[in-house]
Amino acid sequence: MFPNGAAPRRVVVTGMGIASPLGLGVEHVWRRLLAGESGISAIQSFDVKDLPAKIAGQVPAGTRETGGLDLNEWIPPKDQKKMDRFIQLAIVAAVEAVEDSGWLPEDEESRAATGVMIGSGIGGLTTIYDASQLVASGRAKRLSPFFIPSALINLASGHVSMRYGFKGPNHAVVTACATGVHALGDAARLIAFGDADVMVAGGAEAAVSELGMAGFCAARALCTAFNDRPAEASRPWSEDRDGFVMGEGAGVCVLEEYEHAKKRGAKIYAEVIGYGMSGDAHHITAPPDDGNGAYRSMRAALRSAGVTPEQVQYVNAHGTSTYADDVELGAVERLWGDAASGLAMSSTKSAIGHLLGAAGAVEGIFSILAIRDRVAPPTLNLEKPSRETPIDRVAKVAQERPIKVALSNSFGFGGTNASIVFRAAP
Amino acid sequence: MSETAEKVKKIVVEHLGVDEAKVTEDASFIDDLGADSLDTVELVMAFEEAFGVEIPDDAAEKITTVKDAIAYIESQKG
């Protein structure tokens, strides 16, 4: 597969963008995350009286300057109606990432070497719901010509490519809650293999809707016991956790071949050094009790990174605030063995909720920032863990730690697991 | 300007996000106002909704300018 027997190329991160329940803008979100703030709040955009779960992580309204979302600042109003909210959020994060990277090539050759791989777990759920209502009421002929392109998952990548003229590989990942990590990892491999020099990669999700909430409630996956205390609802590893808190948002990274980035003097945040995947082959929504899928995914990622567990100082856990938190914990303990006591592992879902297909990308960015600033973001609400562990779960308060290598996990329905490893900029 | 003409222009401005001054009667949706083929489909649907008329596909294909739209709608309203 490698041209002329060449070795895989090194891949670095040169741009990042986030739209999340803690707001817009990587630095703004990161500051709030480290300060222990929560982005979870009561749902007000639709009626929740029939829903057992009434809270979520929602991207706050505001202006770009204040870290809030005003779509008109990002997408012309006439185009907004041609895309579901997940695509809108993807564009917001992609624009920040691309501007941050400074990679805005005008020449055809550079544009052809730049691709996009932004995925989503669910895609245009609200768009599909609204269109279904129209058809069910006998008004199929009133369906917008933009219905299908608004709902399709790969249209996030499509819109970003059209905005910047990026004509390289145009691809999209759909692996439920593992989407974000798969997108970053697969995009890095495309660069390593020479299919592209630069990839705009990540995930986006906008399933905080009546249908989305009802669906996950039906699967008994969502937290319902903390409707009156939203900031306390997402509590990974806590004894009294009772389900995940739905979140929306997007995370996008600009990944770039190392020499390419060096040559143009780009700012380099970190290097993508490892990527691993596995399948559970077990159950549609639950992991096996022994966490062997998570274990194999992390082991594969470390192997491809060429590092041992002792060399990793921080893990950003999948940690959704469900019973599966302890399954992942067990897998990390087994893989790290005696090195577990030197490890920090936190779940940033405690602050922003579970962004489904965007989770892995946003959490990947948090892992990169943890390396940049040598600080582990906290796991909020962790007072009484369901069980003890030698691993430091960074309860409630961020910790300065000598982080040089970080691993981020994302696991999805269908038994799909992905882990990615970053190292400090070369 | 007739009431129909005014309403048609307003719909065009809203749907295509263009400056009102550009929406002259001779303006072509695609050539002058930046619409693509899906935009024109949506525009025709908006006319149908707003005026309570049905515009069959073969008639819709011939509506390419603001003037065409006004003329067709007025003819239907009789």
C-alpha cells in the first residue's frame, strides 16, 4: 500500500475547533473545563414533559466573541436551512480549526492534497423527524428538496470541503459514540499513507431533540435522577450515577503531515502517534463485563504508538456515567498493571455530557491540551466512587501533571471501540 | 407593483438571501440571483404555499425569472 516501499509518514495536529455545551472556541471551553464548570442545563428548546430525562448539554447561544453560538456569524441564513444542526455545528468547529491552522491554500495542488473526514453518530435526526411529520400528514409533496442533503452524515464533510475548496479525500465515519476517535485515527492514517497531506477531521452531533432523547430514554441509557440538579447529573464512576447525559456539539482537528507542517512554519499542538480499534462481538449496547474490547483497543493503540503503558501519563476515559465506567476502569487497570498508580484518568463527560459522535473528537482535543498545558482536566461530581482504584481519577479539581503522552478512548453501540494516542509536539 | 409581484419578490428575497434591489422582474433565479436547481424547486414550493396554487412540474420548469413567476401565479388566480 505504501508507494515505493516508503514508511508511514508522521502526523501532527495544527488546528483545533470546538462547539460544545461549555461554549465555542477551544481556549474558552478549555478554561471553563479546567475551572470545573458544567455545561449541563435544563432543556428549554422543546417540551420535555413526556420525557424521563429533562436535561442535556446544549451549545449556548451568544456571540463568537463571548464563546456562544450565533449561527449567522458562521453560515449565511439562506444556507442554514439546507443543513441539519449537526452539519451547522460541524462547520462552526471546522472553521475555527482551519483558521487556527492557518491552512487556507489557494492553489489547486494544495487543495487536492487536503481532505475532510467529519463523522456523526446519528446525523440529521431532527431533519428526518420534521420531514416524517410532513409525510405522515399527507403532505409529502411539500417536502423540501434539501431534506436528504440536510440529513446525510457525509454532508458535514461535503459542506466543509465546499467552503474551502478542499478537494482531497472526502469521507465520513459512522460508528456511534466511537465516531470522533475513528475519524481522527482514520484521517491520520490517510495522511500517513500519502492519500492526503492535510485532513480536517472530527465529529459532530445534534441529537438533543425530543426524538433523540426519547430514543435513548427507551434504551434506559440516560440519567433521570438529577433533573433538578443538572450540573451534578453526569457523574462518571460515582456510586450513584444513573445514566449518561446527552450532549451536542462538534470537535474538529486539522491533521497534517509533519514535514508539511514544519515547512510552512505551522504551530504544532501534538503528534498523533498511535491508533487502535477493536470490536466486542458481544451485545448491541453493552460491553462484555471483562472489558476485553476496550483492553484490546487500547493495547493496539499503544502498540502502534510504540509506547508502553508506563510512558502514558493521562487517559481521557470514555466514562459516560453508566455502569460501563467500571468496565473501562478494569480494562485500564489490567493494561497498565503496576503503572496504574502513576496514571491520571478523567472523564470530561462529567462537564459536557456525552456528545455521541462528537465525543471522541472533542475529548481528543482535551487530551492534546492536557499535554500542551501539562494539566489533567477534572472529573466533576466524583465524591463517592463505586469502587477504589490506584488510578487518580482527578476528582473535581484539575491537576498539574507532567503529561507527555495521552490516550483517549471512545466506545460505541454495536460494540465498536477506538483509542488514539497523542504525544507532545516533536 | 401588483400585490402578487410584491409578495413574489418578498419570497425570493427570503429564500435566496439576496438584496431586494437585485430582485427585478427580469432577474433570472439562476443566472442573476445565485440560485441552484434545488433552490428553484424550493422557491416554487414556497410560491405554491403562499398563493394556494398548484404549479405542476412542467409549468415550474418554465418559471425561470421573477416575471415568469408573477405571470403564472396571476394567470392561475384568474
